[in-house]
Amino acid sequence: MQYTFLGKSGFQVSRIGLGTATFGMAPLEKGVAALVHSAIDLGINYIDGSDDYGNRPGWDRPGAPPWQERKSAEQLIGAALKGRRHDVILVTKVTPRYGQPIVDGKPDTTGLDRINIMRMVERSLRDLQTDYIDIYNAHHHDFRTDLGHTLRAFDDLVQQGKIRYYTLGSYPAWHFVETVMTADKFNMDRPVAHQVSYTITNRSVERDVVPAAQHFGVDLTTFAPLGGGYLAGLAPTKRDFAGRQRYGGAEVAAFTPPQLAVAERMEALGNEWGHGPAQLAIAWVMSRPMVANVVVGAETIAELEQNAGAADLVLEQSQLDALSEIEEVPAAFPRRRQ
């Protein structure tokens, strides 16, 4: 396993992280601890959770308990890390669920306001069975709450020792920049990273998020490097649950014809170069500017071992170029002078 410093934080994270969104479904609860322990044994020290992973309504699938009966991913992570808590950088998220102003007759406070952040961090600490969270992530921006209130709440949690650092997740570039500048203005710590979706065929962040990260020196962590499976070749596209179907969308097609064509292309390149398509897709993301690590959502130990091997895979520039050519990114400002 390879490691890198996360931004200017001074601590090192594994280039591969373990995602936990489907914990309780794939793997089932009884298989979670073995997967987490295998990740640690492989050198993965970055465990990525969220307060809404695992037992979210609508994520049901045959063979797994319904959402009301499943434990949350945080509860499963906490149980799996007993005796090994200090082996990992533990990440979890606070999620602004955009609901109605009134829910079940009560005011809806499910955003990144101080009240909700303070309430949810206590729940996460309890479920994770820990007294501190290494990285607390603002999981999508909250357009209803003043940014200063959110950052002050994070700053207070750092001062209280309940979190060590905070990061952003899936923020549009303008709001990412606003966050960094607001933190600077009020002499608070900047986010140590920004987590975004970034794949060979989803490169929209290269237009503005990546240049902003380069300008401010804030690293990127990335998720979903396999596009739900099709960037790992043809076999994953034939699973009962792939793509959007992994999260309860069984009524929709997992992949479009263009995505299946990409799966064939990835399969061909893997065969030509002697590497698994999934490893190629992950290694490509790791080669991009400002990317510190890639979070993979392996459902089995075999998948995890295969994906973790990408950390040691060094592709030649010609190979990276061939992968980049699969999806061309239009210029954000086509008339801009070079």
C-alpha cells in the first residue's frame, strides 16, 4: 500500500480508502468485520462512513434485511473496529437532508446548522464507539444555512477534541472557494480535503474544482472510481445489483449502451496491458493532480484485494493518455486564450 500526506494536515492516508455505503446489504452485517479487518491488513487506514449509510430507506435489496431492521453503517464500523480503532483514520459525514420545513409536525433541522451538527456528531460518536472522529465531512453543501455558522460549529468541535479535522463533500467549485475564503477571513482552519466523484468518464471536476484545489492547496479525495461497476469491465455489469441499482433502483437500467461500450473498452485495455480493468480505472484517478486517495466500495474481500492492488500500479504516460481519451472533457471556457 502507498500513503500520502493529506493536504497540509501532517498525517498520512492510504491511497486506497474503504467505502461503507452498502454495509449491511453487501456485505451483510455478519461479513462487515472481516472486510474491515482485511482492509486494515492490506494497509488501508482510511475508513469512509456517513451518518446516512447502510440503513437508508429505499436501499433495500433481496437477501438483506429491510432498512428498518438494518444497523447503520456507523454502528457496523464501530463494532468492527473494536480493538483496532487506532489503526485507522476514521471518517464520517454529516448530511443535510433536504426535507420539508415541517416533518411529522415538527420543525425540520436536518442541515448543516449548529443544532443539527452538534446533535449528529454525538450520534456518530456513539454509533462508532469512539470518543473522537478523525475527519468529519460536510456531505454536500447546505444552501439554507449561513456558511459561517457551519464552519464555526466545526471549529468548536475541533477545539472540543470531538473531531480532528473537517472536509467538504461534493461541493460546487464556487462554494468550495467560498468555504476556504470564509475560513481564512475568520482565522479558522481550512478544510483539509474536498471529496468529489471523479472517474475516467466523469471528469467535470477538471473544469473548476481541480483548478480551485490547486490554487488553494487543498487535496481531493475521490469516490465511486468504477462508475458503479462498468469501468471494471463487463462482468460487474451483469450483476443483479450494479450502477444505480446498488442503492435500490432495481426498476431502472443499471447502465446505458454507451456505458456498456466503455465497459468493453476497459476490458480490452485490461487484457492488452495485463491488468484488471478496475485497477486501471482506479490507478488513472490516483494519477490525477491533487488526488490524495480513492475510496472504493468493495462488497467482498476478493474485490477489495483486487482494488487495493491499484495503489502499487504505475501506468505509463501512453496508457494514461489512452484511458483519458475514453472521455473528452470540453473546455469550461472555450474562448479562453492560452
